[in-house]
Amino acid sequence: MEDRELFLKAKEVMPRAYAPFSGFKVGAALLSTDGRVFTGVNVENSSYGGTICAERGACMKAISEGAQKFEMIAIATSEDFAWPCGLCRQFLYEFAPDLKVIAGPDEDNLRTLTLKELLPEGFRL
Ligand SMILES: [Zn+2]
């Protein structure tokens, strides 16, 4: 699967995010090594601390469906673009330290980094 195609899947689900507090909607599409795509959106909560990011939402969905190895994740936001937060970087590092991460304001201006570039010396047992 190409970067652009995965990003478009993230962009497609992004409007479904529940972000009444920040207004910052995020969609993520996580590609597993067996070719499946798992999407997620950020879900905010009145408690704030209960908020779950799109990247972790997609990963949770994948794990529950039996996928634990991943090649690439794409992230689309409602405002410009963003890389995964620190918590999500560590969360994804558990399963895919060599993950390819794609983000951009739109499918014609994508940027790519690896998870190791975003989280050097990530923690693993
Ligand atoms: Zn996050």
C-alpha cells in the first residue's frame, strides 16, 4: 500500500473524531504486516485525562483483531498536521520500533519519519 492511500484512509475517518474540547480532530490509519488497515480517531473526555489519541485507538483496534506487527501509520488532522504525541510514540514502539510514520496537511504534501527518529532509544523490556 502506498503512503498516499493510507493517508487518505486516515483523512476519511478524521471527521468522526470526538473532540468537543480542543476542536482538534485526528484520524489515524495503521497498516499491519498482513495488509490489513486499522483506523482510529481521537476521543476526548470530560475528565481530559481519559482522552485517547487516534493512534492508540487504531492500535487497540488492531490488537483486538489479532494484528501485532505493523509497517506504517498515517495521521491526518483537522488543522495543518501533527506527529504522534510522546505517549503514542512509546505505545507504538512496543509493537513496531521500525514503523514508518506519515503525516501531512494533505495527501500531496506528506512527510515521512520512522518511529525511531521520533523516539530515539524508546523503552522496551
Ligand atoms: Zn497520542
